[in-house]
Amino acid sequence: MTTALLLLIYAAQWHLCWSTLREHWLGESVGDSLVRLSLATGAWAGLVSAGVFVSHRLALHGLMGCVVHLGILALVWLAARGLRRVAASPSSWSRPTELIPAPWTRRGYMACGLAAVALFLIIGIRWTSHFPHGVFDAFWIWNAKAALLHVQHGPWQELVEGISGLGHPGYPLLLPGFISAGMDVLGSPSIGAPILAGSMFSLATVALVAGGLASIRSWPVAAIGCICLCSDPRFMKCAFSQYADIPLSLYVAGAAILLYRAVERSNRTLLILGGIYLGWAAWTKNEGQLILLAFVAAGACVFAGRNTLRATFASLALMTLGAAPAILLVATLKLSIPGGNDLLDSWSHSPEGVHVDLDRVFLVLSTMTRLIVSWSGACAIGLAAFVAASMWTMPLPPRLARAWAWPALAVAMTLVGYMMVFVVTPYDLGWHLSTALDRLFVHLWPAIVLLSLIRTDESLLVIGSAQHAGATSPPAAEVRE
């Protein structure tokens, strides 16, 4: 009975997320549907994990745990109704000039994109068959916590003691909570729940990048995005190793596209939804909290010179309002578990304290540069070259320029933040770089691909373009605020 009730509640939560996004993310194309599907799936996973955490924190299990999930569903329903009050009709907007490619060009790009996704799935199936429990870090940090949440039905302190004996006890619980909910539905701590969760987040990330590029640009550009994403070996490894890095990358890319559209269309509701996604990023990994701060700082920088202080504060306040529930979850967890951040704890117990010198800075910079170049090779260099060229060939009107600059600057600030963490790390620098740096780039790679191709002049990519599309909106160069 409890399992059936949980299934009904989870289904209602997903439908509420989908209907809310359908109401506020305008557009009826296939790309728009993919974006809504991906965003709804990510938001739903956050809601489910929040319900699992709150029920354990209050020591309410069984039918009383279902009451907690029902309460969260009711709160989200009320919040969705509140979003309608702040929703504004989208002002006039335009995307960059769209081109109609020659038929053979479109078919070629689409075939390559589909082949990249198919290869991604085949490799994922083979990898999962060899490592059904995930790699060691995924099992020890995430899946073991999920199994503990599934079997632990006692007081909160007993759960804290169990979590303290696992890897990184202070890590947020979005992924373990969501996997635990899957185990509750399956009735046992089986390997099926983490496999399904990892596959869901991986496919949602690919669908978000493809759908976002198809919605904002075109399907040939979306195909290029799929190739960049699905052909990257480290993204593929993290996608099917059951790491939390892929869920975090989904929330970062989701926040980027939501905030881009929010500024592009002057839509306050999308600002709140973007904040919700940043909140779920903070509830996924400690790095997500740095990313949230980077988006706040980037927004202040982008809007401070254009808007009044009051308007800038209002935009950032709406985004922070969306992130507030997840921030509350993070704060509750950190205050409940000793050693909420192992890196900060290591600094506090290090006899040398924080150590910074130029040699460490140069080593971190050179390692990060080599990783960027060797990791994606021509893909990363090509994207940077296309963006640089597009700055000259496709100037954007002020609103679109700010819409793109906000998430792009946030990604750049996050990279700087990651670099500084390595510079002052209390761990052995060589070991820390070798074990963590590539996974940190996975957090940002989908957002980098998405933002780079949004900004790229399509005429540089789509060979054999026939003519400018006779679209309903004028070319971007003609738009004036």
C-alpha cells in the first residue's frame, strides 16, 4: 500500500513539474518539448530527494513519510500558483539570424548527431554491464548512502552516525535521496535504482543540450552539440559510472538556459525557475554551492552597469528566492552532520594552514590548460574559435548580449573558483589534480557546449546555407530595445 501511494505521489510531483514548465517555457517545437522534459525531470528528482531528507530528519517513515511527500507536493502546487502572479507576458525578442541549410547539410548533421547519441548509449550499456555497481567513489559516496537511507528507519541521530562512517559525510543528499526513493519503490537496495538514476540524468543532460540548441538556434546546431557532448570520453565515463557530477552538470546547464531565456524575454518567472535549478545544484554537491555564488556574482557584474541598483537587486532576489528552499536543506544537513565540508575541515586542522605560492598557481594553470586542450581537443578549441569569430560576424543587441553574458561569466567565475581551490588545497596537489580536475570540468561541459553554440554564428557551422529564414521575428541585428 505504501509503495503504491509513493508511486502516485511521485507521478503527481513529476506531472506538476512538467505542467509548470509547459506553462512558463513558451514554445511548441520538438526542441522546446525536450527542454521541458529535461528540466521537469531534474526538478522532480530534487523534489523527491527533498521529501526523503525531510522525512528522515523528522523521523517519519512509512505512511507518515508519504504524508511528508504529500506536504511537499502541496507546497509546490501553491508555489506554482504563485508563479502565475509574477509571470509577465514576454516582450518582443529575437534569436540570432537563423539559416536554412541545404538539404544534404541538414541530413548530414542530423545523421552525425544521431550516430553520436547511439554510440553514447551503446558504450553506456557496455560500461554498465561491466560495472553495475558503479566505480568505487560512486558506490562509497553516493550509493552506500542511498542504501542507508533506504534501510534506516530509526531516529535521525542513528542515520547521522551511519553517514559519518561513509565517504564525504557532509556531501548534500540529492542523488542519494533520489536513489533511495527508487529503492523504496523497488522494495530492496538493488543495483537497479542507481543504474536507472544515472541513466536518467545522463539522457536528460543530452536532451537538454540538444533541445535547448534546437529551440534557440536550429537542429543542425543541436546535432553539433550532441557530437561535442556524447563523443567526449570523460563525460561518457562519468555519465555511466553513477557519479553525482552528471546530475550537477544537468542543473548547471538548466540554470544557464533558464536564465538566458529569462533575460532574453524579460520573464521574471524564468528567473525564479533558474534559481530553483541553482538550488538543486547546491543540494547535489558542495561544488554546486560555489556555482550558485558564481551566478549571483556574475549577475551583479552584468546588470550593475546597465540597470539601476534596485533593478539589479530585484533580479538577483528573484533568482535567490527560487534557490532558497534547497539552500535551507543544505544548511540543515550541514548543521546536523559534523564535518560538513571535508576540505574546510582539512584546512582548519592543517598545521601549515592555507599555503599559496606562484609555483602552485602555475602548476594548476598548466594542468588545467592541458586538460582543456587534451580532453576535448579540437572540440574545445573549435568552440572557442567559433565564439571569438562570432563576436565579430554576429554582434548581438544589448538584451541578448546580457542574456548570454550572465551564464557565460558565471561559468568562467566557477573555473576561477575551482582553480583557487586547487591552489590552496591542503591535500597533495598532484594527487588532488589527478583525481578531481577532470570531473570538475564535467560539471561545466554541457553548459559550455550549450552557451558556445548559442553564441556561434550559424553561418560558420552550417555549410551550404541557402538563405535567411523568413522567420516570424527579425534578424537579431535589427532588434532594438
